[in-house]
Amino acid sequence: MLKKMCKLGLLPWVALAIVLGIVCGLFFPTWLVRLFVTFNGLFGQFLGFIVPLLILGLITPGIAELGKDSGRLLLFTVLLAYGFTLFAGFFTFGTAVLLYPCILDASASLVAFAAPAELAAYFTLPIPPLMDVTTSLVLAFMLGLGLAFGKGETLKNVMYDFREIIHKVIGTVIIPLLPLYVFGIFLNMTVTGQAAEVLGVFAKIIVLIFIITLVILLLQFSVAGLVSGKNPLSMLKTMLPAYFTALGTSSSAATIPVTYKQVQELGVQEDIAGFTVPLCANIHMSGSTIKITACAMAIVLLSGGELHFWQFAGFICMLGVSIVAGPGVPGGAIMASLGVLQKMLGFNDEMLGLMIALYIAMDSFGTACNVTGDGAIAVIINKLYKKKK
């Protein structure tokens, strides 16, 4: 079953779970709905337990792998990628503040987004986390930076092994059970009469995010054009094979060979391309930041909350660091951001579940934006560090 699921991809399973949840909610008896409510409660407890470990297991080795050997080239590339990521997040925030009041209906029926299920679970099993989210974030940054600039290899290897365990947990437990969790969410929403409103929200957010990713790419290549003196639209056209490859695979890692080839066609030197493309595939997360920020803002509004700039400013800054561990892991960016959503925006289990479903529904858009923008970064770095012949 797991092999078939991997071949089919997660998005079709989540889409099927949403449809089945809505359909089954129309006729499932109460006792059966409560069974899925019980499962969602247990799975939510497990997510709460695993989130600090996800942060520690993904972010620590992700920071450690940046290393210090490449000196200023590494520093400028990291700062540029982080700057692009932050700009994408704040641009999304400003766009959403302007447009969400017009396209989203924050009616009373949607306030239950943040409320627990009306139907009671048969039983609950508290699974307290080993540490809170703040502790795990501080520990992950401290260990990651220490390993990046230190000489010891023992702890670094331990963290790499721990990351493999986390990868296994995500790939063999969380991802396979996620469609069932989404099914339970939409089953309960149908019973409580929320399903139609939620689907309408999904469609509007997906369209808006797609438009924002295109605007961000145009702006990124405009900056690259100013620095390099090349035509932004021509460069963007050259990167289209990487965009469509990422759109089809939803994987930054799988797109690296295509991105590498297209970046060289932009005139980037081979050594610079070989350095920036794999690095940016792991640290440049503009598309993922757009998706997570837009979805989080929508859920906050539809949960009866307010959009406070400074709260989201801190969230976006922290998000840009937290999700560097996302590439290469199915749903890695959203998994790495769960702790930040929980701690900084106060998301509960139901809101986290909706975030995961929304993120996966447009996963390929964000990945395509990430890898295409890598081309703009490579062009800028190549201009700054052009080898003297």
C-alpha cells in the first residue's frame, strides 16, 4: 500500500480524502464519525509529541551542513537566498492584508476552524512532548551553529543519524496516515456543516498563491537583470524547463540537474552553478514561504483572529530559517514549520491539519517558484564573483 501511495503521490490521496470525507459525512452514523474523531485526536497528540523532535532532527543538521569552508561566497549566497525568502513572505503578507477582506468571508460558521470537534472521541491518550517548541528551536539553532563552526564529528554524525530516523517517521508514519487524518477533518466538517465554505476558501487561496508566485519570480529576475545587465524575461524563459520539472515532481532535489543545466545557459560559470544550485535547493524557500504565510493568514482570519504585523513579521523571519530543512523530505517544509505555527501563531491540532492539507494541495507551485528563483540567485552571485581569467 505504501509503495503504491509513493508512486501515486501524496496530493491525489489528500484530494481523495477530502472528497470521501465530504461524501461520507452525509451518511456516516454518529458512532463511526466518532471513531475517526478518536483517531484524529490520537494523531494530533502524536503530532504534538513529534513536532519538537522534527525541529531538532531537521533544523540542526540542516544548519550544520551549511558549514564555513566557502567563506564569503557562502555568506553572500545564504544572505541573498534568505533575503529573497523574507521578501516573498512580507510581500505575501501585504497582498493578503489587502485582498483577504474582499475574497474571504470570515463568517461565524467558519470560526469553528479553531474549535475542537463537536463529536466526542471514544477515548484520549495524552502524549506530552519531551520539550516545548521554543526549547527545541533554541537547542536546534545552538547545536546547528556549533556543529557548523566546530571540528567535532561525533555529535554531527549522531544528528545525521537522528535526521534519518525523523525522515523514516515522516515517510512511514506521518505521510501515510495524513490522508486518513485529512479525511477525518473533512468528515467532521461535513457533519458540522463547514465543508462547502472550506472548499471555497481552498480554491481562492490556491489561485491567489499561484499569482503571487509568478509576481515574485518576475521581481526576482528583475533584480538579477539589473545586476547582470540581462533581459529578465529572457532569463525567466530560459528557466522554464526547471519550473515545469519542479511542477511535475514537486521536488527541489529531483530538479537540481535541470536547474543546473538551465543556470549554465544563463551564462553562469560551471563552478558557481555547481555551488549555488544545490545550496539554494536547500535554503532558498520563497515559494514555500508564500504558501505557508498565505495559508496561515487565511486560517487565522477564518478562526476569528486578527492579522498583527509584528506577530507575522517574527513568524516570517523564523519561518525562513526553520524550513531550510524541508527539501528532500515529503512535505518537509510544512513539517518543519509546524512548531513555529504552533508557538508563534497559536495554532491548535485542527488548524495544523488544515495547514498541512492546504500546503499539499499546492505543493508543486511553491517548489517550482523555489527552484526557478534559484536561477536569479545564481546569476547575481556569478556577477559578484566572476572568475578572473
